[in-house]
Amino acid sequence: MTDTGIDLVQVTKTYTRAGETVRVLDGLDLRMEGGRYYALMGPSGSGKTTLLNLVGGLDRPDSGKVVVAGEDLAGLSRAALSDWRGGNVGFVFQGFNLIPVLSAFENVALPLALTPLSRKERKERAEYALELVGLSDRMGHRPRQLSGGQEQRCAIARAIVTDPTVILADEPTGDLDRDTADQVLELLQRLNSELSKTILMVTHDPHAAETAQRIVRLDKGQLIGIEETASAGAR
Amino acid sequence: MELLRLAWRGLTRRKLRTVLTVASLAVAFFLMLTLRSLVTTLNAGAEAASASRLIVQSAVSLFVDLPLSYQSKIETVDGVAGVSKWQWFGGYYREESNRFAQFAVDPAITLDIYPEMELEAGAREAFLGNRRGALIGEGLAKSYGFQVGDTVPILPELFPHPDGAGVAWEFEVAGIYRPTKESFDANMLLFHWDYFEETVAAGQNGEAPGTGTYVLEIEPGSDATEVMAGVDALFENGPQRVQATSESEFQRQFVTMFGNVPFFVSTIGGGVFLAILLAVVNTMLMAGREQTRDVGILKALGFSDGDAVKILVGQSLFISVLGAGLGFVLARATEPGLASALGAMFPGYAIRPETMVGAGILALLIAIAAGIAPAWRAARLQTVDALGGDE
């Protein structure tokens, strides 16, 4: 069986901002099992989003190894990394990041343009993904015509439409009210439990983190600890 | 297909700006096509000039008349097959705005010298046999509705009618010529020299006029340079020195008489075009910058750097080709009107195929020039930076 887990080995990442070099991740070693739902917590600047970007292949480490679902990302060229991302990773962002000039359906169907699926198959998949997140009746709406919760659900539909191995969510409930946030969190839980997706969610919200199975805590670019949540026991 | 949709939708993000940019380009291409066509029309006149015709004018200026006695002397030069007087009449038809070229000529020899004027059966005889008869181009006939047999009153500005100031010279349309060459002026009125001379001589001062130019036809096989040298040499010691030139050289000199028209037109047109081009490049840069986040999203979803380039260059291509296309349609739509309005100065005005091809190539170059900077930026953009950037 293919390993769908995530391994970070001695990962270091520095940024230079306004002439000052900041070490965001400092020799980080972390193993996250496949098919699990992880919440990533830590104070601002602890390296959460950087870690997420490295796992998603949006950025590269200065040193160390990032292996996702058995693929060592360091060995991939820029173009190959794009291809890999398209087939293996689904992103959910805090600001939704939907393309404003496309409808909900078109946004969700967009990643499928990179697959060899027929037009009919793409349509069916996008409709299914929207149905899964409860937006069947909003397919023709543009992002600005949707509420915040609907936009985020649309973004989740886009993240799962290619059936990726890993879903990476960066503060997915950060811009939502509590009720809407709960709906989104419930949706992520279902994706993990029903579709066995490996989910890594960055959050500041302890309530949101509790919906995951495990919480990874970072501080100053280093791993503080990994703990099981009550949700893990419940499942 | 999806990239095409993305490119198109990106343009609809700011609909008004897209429309205005396309409109700017349409105006620029309309100007380019029209002004370029004016230049090519002027040049075509010189290029299409007959190699067998020479023009003799005063060495001082085209505005200085030559004595009538010169005609018989020029006819004696070796290689000269025929000579006709051509005198600019300079009048207008009813309104001052109705201007076209009128010339007093030796009718028979002129018809022999100018095979480009095609006449219907009987028109030649009708023209030659009618002292007040005039031959008009089909462009004039079309513009003013003149028909054979009509009387055309021309109000003079240089040669007053002997019956008094403000009295029109009257000509009877004896025939309508059809140019066999596109560049040959279809808006001339030619009339009998004899009628002109007698009428002028009957005026208050009673002086016979001179002629502005002589048009020569040279015999087949004759060396035009030798004939020109022979004509010039005849009058080297006066009373009026002359300058004999080829018809094409005369056309070129005539075109530049009021300044270097092609240079002037090309410079003004080029300046306007460049200004609009810079505006389009600026617009494309702004559009590219606005789509930074979209590019980041696409890259995060797995689209390549090349896909981002295709989208932005595609948008630039669409705007340029649409703008150029509309400019082309506009230029073609106004072509008959301009050809008619400018017929006297730019006979045979037409947008030539090479001008259209040039405009097409220019549209592609603009698309590349305007699209390459935002596309290059999009290709180099790091996904993380693009997603973090504001619109």
C-alpha cells in the first residue's frame, strides 16, 4: 500500500525581510501518518504556514528533506513540482482564493483541466464535489455572490475535486463566524473519516484544532510536541 | 480551452478598461492604415507614371508659365513623338469646396499621349469636335452626377471670364474617361486649349496666356535622358530656361512641393501610434499586476509557469488583434468616402494589401510587446509571494 504520510527531516528554512535574516524552521523533524487529520498550532511566526507551503510544494527548504506520499519533493524540478501538486495536493486558504471572474462550478472544475478526463467526466466530478459540500444550488454563482462560508465550501470542493492524497488548509475558518466555521470543520472531518484524506490544518483556534485527531505544536521553528485530541478517541 | 476561458475572463474583470483599450487600438490602426495609404497612394502615382512621358516646366518654378512658342521648338528635338500644353485652370464648381483639377490641353495629342484614359465609342470624336467640350473622369461624374451633354460651370480664380468677374466658364461634357490604372486621377476635367486661349485673349488686357507645362511623349526606343538634355539645351540661353523631367520625377516633386508630405504624415502618424502603444503596454502591465493573485492560485492548483505566460500573452493578443481588426474595418468602411473626398490630391486612394499585411504584423508585435512584460513577471512569480500579494 502506498504511504500517504508526510515526513520532514532536518528541515531548515530562512527568509530575508528588510535585510534581516529570520530562521523560520530550524532543523525540524516531523512525521505525520497518512489518512490522519492534523492540526498545526503555534504562535505567530512559529513557522506553521511555512511548513504548510513546504509540504504543499509551494516553497522549497534551504536544507533537509520533505517527503509527501512517498515523493521526495527536493528531487522534483519546478515543472514537475507543479504537476505533482496538481495531482496530489488540495489547498484550502484562509482568504478562500477563488478566482473572482469564474463561477463556483468553473472554480471547482479548474484543477480538472490538468487531468486527462473528458469534458463530461470533469463536469460530473465538479458537480459531485459541489454536491458533497452542499453547494449544488450555487454552481453558477460567482464568488462575490456567495457568503463567506459558501466561498470556503467552494474552495474545499475545489481542493478535493482531483481526489488528492493530502489536503492542506491554512486557517480555513479564520474569516468565518462560529456556526459557519463549525460547518467547514465538520466537512473537513468527513473528508478525513469518509474519504481517508490526510489533512494538515493550520489554525490558531483551539476549538478548531480539537476537531482534528492530532495537534502538532510548533514554536520558533521547532517541534514542541504532538498530542492526541478527544476527537481521535471518538473516532 | 480552459486557458482561453481564463484569458477571456481576465479581460472581463475590468470591462470598461478593456473596451477603451480596444477602442484606442482601433483608432490607432485606423490612423495607421489611412495615413500609410495616403503615403503609398502618393508613391504609387510616381511609381505608376509612364516611362514614355516627360514633363517640361520652367526652371524657376512650376508657377512660372512657359511661352507658347516653345511647343514647336520642343517638337524638333530628336525622340519627341508629340507635345501637348497643360495649363492649370484653378477654378471651382459652384461652391468653393467643390474643387478638382481642370486643365486646358491640346485635345488630340493628349488623348494619344494618355492611353490610360479609356473612352466609350464616339467620345473621342465628340470631344475633339466640340470647342467648348470637356472630358471628365468617372470619379467626377460619380461625385457630381455629371452626364454627357451636361453643362458644367466653373468659377475661375486665375483666369477671369471676359464677360466680367464672377462669370463662370461653361464647359459641355463631351465624354467621360475611365482610368485603366488605379493610380491615374479619375477626377480631372480636360478642355480645349484653343477655347481657353481665345477666351483669355478676349479679356480686358487681351494677352494670350502661357502654359504651365508641356507634356511630351517620346518615341519608342528613344533615350529619355538624351531627350531631356536636348530640351533643356534648347532654351539654355532663354528667354525662359526650362527643366525637363520624367513623369515620375515630376510627380515626386509635385508631392513634395508643399513640404515632404510622406515624411510629415509618417511622423505625425507614427507619433500618435507610439503614444497609443505605450498606453496599451501600460494597461497590460496594470492588468497583469491585478491578476497576480489569480496567477498564484493557478500555480498552487498545478498550472505551470508556461500556462501563466499563455494566459497573459493571450489577453494581449486578443486586445491587439481585436483593436487592429476594428481599425481595419473602420479604414475599409471609410475608404470609398476618403477616395472620393481626397481624389483630387490623392488619386487612386486605396488601402493596399501590403499595408494590411504590415498592420497585421504590427498588431502581433504590439501583442508581444505589451504582453511580454506581465507574462515574464507572472512566469517568475513565486506562488507563495503571489498568494500573499494584494490585488
